[in-house]
Amino acid sequence: MNTIHTGNTSLENSKPSAPAPSFFDEPPELRKSSQEHKDCVYLWWEDPEHPLTGTYWLRAGVCWPIYSDGVNALPYGCSVLVGQRLSNKQFYVFREDTFSTMANASDGEGNMLPGFEKAAVDYKLLFNCEYFFHMHPDHIHRKYLLQMIRNKDLPARTMFTPVPWGDTPAEAEQVIWERVGADDMHYRSGGLIHKGIIARASPTERPKQPPPEFWALMSALAGMDCNPRRGS
């Protein structure tokens, strides 16, 4: 039976449940600005039983390409799209997108390798969201910002806001465990966030550093905490 409930996760030995993939794999058929809440978006799916139809405050988080754990791992980045549902104040991770380049590229055999460009365009066209939070130092962010300025295919109004995260990754990561502990965050079953929570909660599998998908989620959640919507 499909569900979007994410069970409470012990940080010691239990593994989190997560929603059925089909719910988050289907983009909304309609998105429009909420007449009552000007900073929110109403998302609608044709299926009258679809559990995600509702009004959301949407923000994205991005981590520019970095090295993750693994001897031969190539650097990669990740962006996530998070919505807080107004009816229940819970959080929904609608998108998890990895990339290695800013612009879309080709693998030489006619296949497209999605860059950050694809995620930014999708977030705007499918969800009407163009606001990103990040946790990078100014000189790192500026490097990628200049690449975006030169890319004419990115949405013109894409905006980025830095989020302070303290002195250690553990301080930033706490924003995720607060949501896990409150049992109010939903995400794709078997997706990057689901696997990352399992690995980070395990004393034996835990990577030394948060992976890019965790940095992206930390940026989105911390940004929403530090910059709450008006009237919330």
C-alpha cells in the first residue's frame, strides 16, 4: 500500500521508512501561485486521491560539486527542492538532482548528462520555484555564479541566499536530524536522501563527511529556518 509517512528514525539502529516512489516521481499537472498566500504555490495532480496535492512554501538547496567519500569518487553536486505544506507544516522533498557541471553536457554518444541547468529549469517550470539556499564560502559560490551568468538557458531570476552553518558540519547536519526526530519530513523511498539518512544514522556505515545531497538538504532546511515565510 502506498504511503507518504516517514517513520520516526532512531539514530542508533532503526532504519527509516519512506514514501512510495510513485508519489514523488510524478510531477504535478498544475502549479499556480496561491491567491491567499502570495509566497506559496498550489500543486495539483489529476488523481483525486493523490496525497501531495496542496499548497506549499517551496525553497531549494544546492551543493556545488565537491568530493564525497570514496577513493575513486569524482566530485559531484546536488540540488534538492523542499516544500513545507501549509495544511500540516510538514516538509516534502520533491526533487533530488545530482550534477557534475553547470550546463547540460553530452557523453559523446548522444546522451545528455544533466547539469545544474536542468534542475534549475525544472524547478521553475514544474514547481514555480527559483529560490536557492547554499552553504558555500563566497569565493566558491562566486565561481559557479559566474558560470550561471554566462549560461543563457538558466531561468533569468534564479536567486541564491547564503546560510550560516556554524563551525562544523555536525552543527549544520542537526537541522536534518531535527526533522527526522519530529517525524515530519517525507522523501523518495530508495532515493539519495533516504539512503543518506540510513548511512548517516549507522555507526558502521556512516561516511566521514556529509555527502553533497545532505549539504543541499541542510541548506534548504536551514535556509527555511533562518528565513521563515511571512505570516508563518
